[in-house]
Amino acid sequence: MKILVIEPEKAPYEKEIGDDIHDMQAIVGGCIEPIYFEPKQDALVWCNDEFLLNGSQPNRIVGNVLVHGTFFVSGNYMNEYGEWDSCSLTDEQIEKYSEIFETPVIVFEQAEELTEDFEEAEEPKFTMS
């Protein structure tokens, strides 16, 4: 199955994997969870379902979700049993999602330094006149 892998702070890249759950989990580093972000539902994002709990680095915004850690995009189709199933992305989808997910989220480390400076500052003295 041809997918698009998106790692934090890296450009998206194409990868070929088997279409079983273990190969999919290996990409995200744990249990997977789908994010439906396309109105036509012809593609899905798969992420680690514990990305908020496992300390993963912020990566990209998918729909209205800030996804942490590595995720990937796969195709999505209705199989012969009437169930949605993952499939390879087309070349057009690879190009489209590479552009959509090109820019990583920028994390400002300065906020932490500002907090430390604030904690070390002397408390203001209030007087009643």
C-alpha cells in the first residue's frame, strides 16, 4: 500500500507498506486511530491514538486537530462488503497531500523561558497612600 508519511519537522515522503494493522502501527509507533479530514472521505490520516499522552512532538494540523507525532495518509474506499477500507494513494493524492502537509507546526520555546523569568522576578510591593 502506497502511503504518505508525515514526521514532525520533516517534509512528507512516500512509503510502501503492507496493508495490515502491524505495518500501519509501526509507522505511528503504537495503536492507530483514523482522522477523517476529507469531505469525500477518499483519504484518511492515521495517527497514534495516544499522541496527547505519550509526549509526542506537535506535528501538523489535520482538519481541526493538532496531531502530535508521526502520522500517515492512506487512501480510503468502500470494499465489496460495504465497509470502508484503506488502500494506496494515487499519484495525484500524494502530490495534493504533500502540498497540504508541507509546512510543519512551529513550536515557540521562548514561552518557557518567559515563564521562568517571571517566576524568578521579585514580587511587586504594594503600599497604601
